[in-house]
Amino acid sequence: MRLVRRLPEKAHEIQWDPLREIPPETVSGFDVVVHLSGESVAGRWTAAKKQQIRDSRIVNTQNLTRTLTRAENPPQTFLCASAVGYYGNRGEEILIEQGPAGAGFLPEVCREWEAATAPASSARIRVVNLRFGIVLSPRGGALKQMLLPFRLGLGGRIGNGRQWWSWIHIDDVVGAILHILDSEKLVGRPTSSPVDPLSGPVNLVSPNPVTNAEFTRELSSALKRPALLPIPAFAAKLAFGEFANEGLLASARVAPKKLIESGFEFRFPELGSALADLTT
């Protein structure tokens, strides 16, 4: 069943307004609820844009969580999107789920976003906060925006290119979500972690993050095109303002510790093979 903003057109669709609570009976009887909506963070962050980013994550998660906790037959599991923006700009530090949040607008939004799911945990619903890295797909997101300029030979590193980008192939996103949904059987399995590895925050990233410069080289190689136009840091800041600092130029070297400990096998652990698959 899909929650849709428009009027339902098919039997498997349910209408909802993300900024309002929906009747508890709407979600009663389901085993799992997966919540992935959120305004794109890309672009210049005006005051209105930042409010949309916050409301589309925090307010709608608060509303949906309240609905889940009031359902007569609540779901067993609630998967809710979050992001590696939680960690902020952390340079060379390797970041795992147990680490602290960073400083800045995106870390603040992610902290509140994850906190909005707390009432579901209190109601004994298993909550998983999916901390997405850069999801690679030619159909949307960052990669789609990069393909045209890179195919024209107009791509290039951003700033000095030393910032770490944590990425994941779209197929591994789907595989990881299915793995998490099946992970009830993993409870009680011996693990180096004292807590069930697939509840709470889970980093959805490849085990092999790359620097922006490495990403640029791999993408230009996959497309067999030169990357001729690096973007200086000052130009990125001039064009995108605060988003450049916290998005394009921020360094987040994130490791999928919980996924690896739980035995998840990535189909595309290396960026070269991922981009080759996505650009052919």
C-alpha cells in the first residue's frame, strides 16, 4: 500500500497530507511502515527552503509516528529515512552509528528527524532510522544531475576534492531495506555489538566511501569523457550558499558498521562497478 498526496487512483493507494495526522485505522494491521519522504536539500537554502526541509522531515514524521502509536493493531516495524548529514562535516574521521551528531543545520534536522520516531519506540514498535548516503541512480538524485554536464565533458571536482562522499547504489538501498525487514531472525545471533544491530540508526552507505576527486575520476572514466571544469570552493559557495558548505564541500567518511555486522552483502561495494552499472 502506498501513501500518496493526490487522490487515490488505485486500490493499493491511501491519501495522506504529510503535514496533518491521518486516522489511526489507516495504518492499523500492517506489519511494516516505510517512511522515505522529504524535501530535496539541494539548491540555495533560503529561509523558506530551510523551513520546507525541516517540516517535510520532522513534522510529517511526528504526525505519522503519532498515528502509528494510536493504531489498534500497530505495525511491528517502522523504517524512517534519515541521512548521513547527521554527522556533519567531520574531515577524515570514520563515522559509525554510535558516534555523535555534528554541528550545523543538517545535523540539527537529522537529530530532530530521528527524535520524532521516539514515541514509536516507546510503544514497542521496532524503529530503524535509515541514514542514507548519496543514493546513486540515473533516474533521480545527485547522479542524475551530474550525468549531463559530465557527458558534455564539463564535470569536475568541487573545491579541493578531498572531502569524503559516502554513496550507495540504488539496488543496495533496496537490498539493505529488505535485509533489515528480515532481520527479526537475527535477534539473539552472536555479534560484536551488545545491541540488536538492525534497530535504531543504520548507515545505508557503501563500505568504500571515496573523496570527491575520486568520485569525479570514476564518473568521467565510466562515461569515457574528460572532467575539464573543476568548481572552486568560492564559486560553489557563491552559487549555493549554506548548502555548499554543508552539502557539496562537507566531508563525511561513513561506514555501514551495522549492516556489515549483520551479514549484509553489497552487490556494488566499489564505486567503479556501481557507476559502470548505472551508466550503461
